[in-house]
Amino acid sequence: MKIQFIDRKSGNKITETPPGEGFLNLLYNNPFGKMALLPIAKRKFLSSWYGKRMDKPNSITKIEGFVKELGIDMNEAQKPIKDYVSFNDFFYRKLKRGARPIENGFVSPGDGKMLAFENIADIDKFFVKGRQFTLKEFLGNDALAEKHKNSSLIILRLAPNDYHRYHFPFKGTPSKMTKIKGDYFSVSPYALASNFTKVFCENKREYCILSSEVKGDIIVAPVGATMVGSIIDTYTPNSPVKKGDEMGYFAFGGSTIVIIVDKKNLKIDADILKNTKKRIETFVKMGEKIGL
């Protein structure tokens, strides 16, 4: 399986080689891996155990090799490598002020590869395998699912080398988080290709409703994944936020942010929709305009 995405800034098509690619392929595309290993890999205890290891002081020895292997630009970070006290401290590092300018319009909540669907129903045409994706199952709320059944849906996938703090895509007032317990399937394209609904409707996730005068109610949902030790919220519920204000961060691992918004209130940028229809993700950065 070849994982490619469009770098929006350059327009180039780039091939992604995720860490542990061989193991991911074994888990999700090999019959033995699916039967014998995946049931263990998706369990909370494994991700929690590894997350705790990444909190220990001796985990700092992994940082330099990780930065070098994945080409992470540490000039953007607030602190140099030597000042981090654990791998997780580095992993959910903060960036320097101005490293992610907040543009006009509706912006990306984080760094990562994006897919966008004008109508949620389009998802099942994209991910043709497995059971049908439903908002009712994803949100665990019948009334909210009915309200947004014709909304647009945006998926931002964070790889391990990405900045792992996430932010509000628009100004408004956020509710407290609704938390949904679940498993820890990978969010790699290896897993999503044949397990999209399983990943998003069975993984640990939470969501808040960002009430906006301009865009209506926006659902912002962080989703956990394999080796994500924690989803940490850093905002104050029911207090107004500005576009670009920090919402939270993920501990070690890749993960995903899902955004659901009434399609009457958001015109997603044409290039992102075009790439999605071609079955390819678009790399965007936090604060970058993705719609109006």
C-alpha cells in the first residue's frame, strides 16, 4: 500500500513512510495479524503502558533519533531538545509564538493530513469496505446525529512527526467535553482503508460543541489511536475562545481530529475537496485557512 498526500504549500505529491510501517501492514492487511495481534494492539492497556514509558525521564534518549529520522523542524519549538524532561514532554511540545499564523476564514485545528466531505453521506463512497459510518454511532447521541445528518465532515490525521496540540478552528463558546470510551485502533491509512467505521466508532474519543454566531454549532472531536496515552483538554468550557486558541493535546502516537459543521455555514476550500475526491490527503498546518 502506497500512502501519498499533497503538500499544499508546494503542490507536490509526497509518499509517506510511517514509523512501524511493516507492523501496521501486518496488523491490518495480514490474516494472522488481524486475528492474533490486532486484538491485543487495540486494547487500552498497551497504549497506556507505552504512554507511561514515554513519561519517564530515561525516555529522553529517544528524542534526538526521532527528530532526525522524521525530519522535525525544532526551530519552531519553544525549547531545544536538551530542555525536555521526557519523550512525551517533547512530543506535545509547544511552538514559538508566530510559528503558526492564524489566517482568515475557517482554519485547520492542527498540523496533519486532511480529508474533507461536503456531505457526511459521501464518506461511504470513499471508504467502500466495512460497515456503514453513522453519526449516531460516532457521537452516541441520536438528537445530535439527526441535527447534523447532512453536515460536512473534515478529518485531520496527525502522524507521529506532527505538532500534537490542537486548536479551535473558529471563534465561539465551547461546551464541556463528552467522553466516549473505546479501543485504540491505529488511524494510519493502513487501518482506515478497510476499517474506517471501526476506527472512528470504536476508538476512544470525545467531542465538544463550539457555538458560533457565524457558523452555528461546530462539533470538534479528538479521537485516540494506538499508542496515544492520553487526550488532554486545556480549554475552559463555556468560556468564549478566539480562533486559534489551544483546545488540548495528544500524548505519544498519531491521532485524529474530526470536525462536523452545517454545510450551509461552511464552504470548504476547493483544492482540499478535489484532492479528497481523488482519494488523496492534503497536508495543512494549524491556523491555515481551509474554508470560508
